[in-house]
Amino acid sequence: MPMTMLIFPSGKIFRAFCAASLLFSGYVATAAPARAQARSDSAGTDPSTTLASLLSAACRQNQAQFVNFLTAANAKAFQDLSDDSRAAVVKRFSLSDAVGRPLLSSDANSHPVLRCEILGNTTEFHLGAPRVEENLAFIPVQTSDGPATQFGLVRESGSWKLLSLGLVLFDIPQLATQWNAQDLESHESAVVQTLAALADAIQRYRTIFGKLPDTLSQLGPASKDEVSADAAQLVNAEIAGGSMDGYKYRYRLVPAATPANGVFELAAMPEQYGKTGRRSFLMDSEGKVHGADKKGALATLQDPTVEADAGASKP
């Protein structure tokens, strides 16, 4: 079974596998209206109209309309997502970060064609003939600048709702768990970058004032034209206060033979373990970062080293 990867504009990536048997056995059984209803469009709009409407809402980035085309479980889960995650879901369907203007027409075979005009550029969605199987429908969609894919819809309470993209079952509760794990991983990578940037600020302090700072607060903001060893204007107030973006930071001077050879350690621990991060980090006196899941406790020199991502974030 091939693996399908969907990439969101915000950078979020999720992978999932879904066999055709799962689509049929799982949803025909759980959403099984009478066959006469499944064959009739009188119980709701036809699947092509539903999909065109969903893509139109995505083009406008109208979340209130977009959620109408999700299954009941997905609609509730969608509303429970963070603002950024909801926006990322909608943007995935419009293939753009910007709000667009949808224009609906038909091709020579009377199949819907949706044009999403965004800042002078137009993305076209060509919907093919729907294949209806009981209470399921599958519609091939070709975009103007990408490969073709197949959308799956399921009839729920008399209306067609989005079920899958290609072989990926569109299951927001399950995907939200994956997104949260990816968010934690990205957040932890940013913490490693922040440690590197903070270490750089400490070294700049030593260059300017000839010694290491006693506390992180001495790196913080200064009043206009009043930069000093107690307010060096090297980092923002948040990190100077010992916390930023859900992590607590600790700075410690390591005893050395002489002040000129003084060295330091930096540590970072999640403020809310499992929510703002799982791993704790410790930058040793050689600049190596150690990290491990410490259940929110301090990392140690015995923990494995981790590689910093390119580009330190500026505290």
C-alpha cells in the first residue's frame, strides 16, 4: 500500500494508511441508510456539488462554511482545534495561504470546474465523474498545477460529507493527535535553537563587559541610552526572566580556576510537561546540548546529545 503525505502550509505533515476495504467495511456498516435513499439525490445535494462547495469555502478560507461539509465527528474535532490548526486544514484544500475568490463553471462534459483566484493567480480544480458505491462517492479531481487525487465522500444524515483524500482517511481526531506530536517536536527544536542563541548572547556579554553575567536578568532590556552590566540589552524581557514559549530556562556558572576562564551551563525544562514539550535540555560548558524525556525534570550530562537545527532563534 503506498503512503500518502499531505503537507500543510504551516509546515505540519501527517502520514496515514487507509485500505479500500477499510473505507467500505467501516463506513458502509456504520452509516447505512436505506439503499433507496443512497441511490436518490433527493435526500441531499449530489456529491459533486458538495465537493465544489467545500473547495469554494476553502478558497474563501471560510471556516464557518467549510465545517458544514465535514462529518459530525470531524466537525466537532475541527472546532476543537487551535486557530492555527483550523486555518492550516482549510488552506490545505485551497492550496494557498491567501484568501481567494471562487468561480464555478462546467467543462464540456458538464463536470464542475472551480477556479480559485488568488492575488492574480488562478488554481483550477477539475472534478471528474463521481463513482457512487452505496452510501460512498469517489470523485477524481485534477488541479491546474498538481497531480490528480481522489476525494471520498460519505452520506451522513442525508447529506454528503468529506471522508478521504486519496488513500488518506480524513479523520481529524486521529490527525490532531499526530499534529500535536509534530508541534511538540517542532517546539523542542526551537528550544535547542534558543539555547544556542542565549549562549551567544552570554558570550557577547563577556566580550563587552569582560566577565560572565551572574544571572540571565543582566542580559535583559535597558532603558534608552542606559545599557550597563545589569541591563545589557542582549535578549528580550521574557527570556531574561527565565521563561519563553512554554519552557523554563536556567543559567548556572560552573566553578573555574580563574574568572577569565569561567564557563557556564544552560538548561531548559517544559513548563507544562506533555503540553509545551516533553524533552528537557542541558547545554554543557563545551556548547553541546543534551536532551531527554525527564518528565519535566532537569536534563543531565549523562543524557544523549542532540543536534541543533540550523538557524538559532533570537531571544
